[in-house]
Amino acid sequence: MSAGTLAPAVTAAFFAGLLGAGHCFGMCGGIAGGLGAASVGRGRAWVSALTFNLGRLTGYALLGGVFAGIVGAGGAALSLPAWGSWLRLAGALLIALIGLQMLTGWRLLGFIERGGAHVWKVISPLAVRAASHPGPAGRWLVGLCWGFLPCGLVYTVLLTATSTGDFRDGAIVMLGFGLGTLPALMGLTLAAPALATVLQDQAFRRIVGAGLVLLAVLSVLFGLPGDGHHHHHH
């Protein structure tokens, strides 16, 4: 993927994470707040939060890289024209659905989260075992497992990352998403009750939803199929 195409994908992923703070609170706020509560003293809370989130970012990057690498190799093997563009279009539609879900309160993406629940059943025992380990290693491993949560927002951005068809680019897109979620989840760990009030506010969620719909429109503009014709000479 060229730099001109990768930059919009990373930007969309970052702002999806940043604007999806309310969604992140619903999915990850409990454990993030629990990590802070389990630590004694503000300094230790910062270390606990940072270690957990570093593991989470590592997990996101690995997922994006592996999925993008697999799809890229598969598309190349099958010689599918404009395959990445079609995937980006599908990702944009899912981002729009997430935005509409926040705007309306309808669970438009429940089917994605239900499908991911089967994956989480396999991963969750590993997360529980990791949480039983004291110290930074346990926090980091819990964060590493967290990318497999049945979260429609994560899976949507993962699809966008997958559409890059390249391990490095897919990892960069998911890392951008993780960095976008970082302010919310670091803040939740250290000040969960105060941020919960803001993030669960209905007006805030509608603003977030409108922002995600706008991001979906921008993603469509950058991802409409049609760029594949200049690859035919390969």
C-alpha cells in the first residue's frame, strides 16, 4: 500500500479509536478500572495501566499484521483485482454501522460481537491465567489477549488493517487505532468514575456516532474500488 493510501487508513483508525471512547468504556472500562483499583498508590497505578496498554497495543499490531499478511498473500495467489479496495469499502460500511449504533442505540453490530464471542471463549482462559501472574508480565499478557474481545469497533478497524494486504501496513493501522484508544483507557484506569459520567453521556455518544459516520464517508472516498486497474500490468 502506498503512503498516500496508508495515511488515510491510519488516520481513520486513530480517530475511530479516539472517537470510540464511549464504546471502549463499555467493553474495556471494567478491567481498566480494575487494574487501577488493584494497585496501591498513584505511581503504581500508572505503571499498571501503562503495562496493560502496551500489551494491548502489541496485540492489536500483531492481529493487524497477521491478518493483512494472510489476506495479501491470498489475494496475490488468486490474482483478485481491487481486492484491497473492496475490503476497505466493507470496512467503511462497518464503521458507518458503528456510528449509527451509537447515534440510535440500536445494536446493529450484535452479530459481529456474537461471532467474536466464540473466539473470546478460546482466548479468555489464557487471559484469566495471565491475570493470575503478579507483576508487569501478567498485566502485559492480559493486554495482549485483549485484542480478541468480541468488540465490533476493533473488528471493523481490523478489517481496514487487513485490506492493506501487507504485514507492516496492517500492523501500523491497528497500532494507530490502539493509540487512539489510549487516552480513554489510560484515563479510565486512573480515574474511572469521573470519565464514566462523560463517556456514557447520550449527547457525547451521539457526537461520537456522527464522527464515525463521517469517517466512514471519508473511508469510502479513499477506498472505492477502481484503483486495481493500474495493477493489471504485473
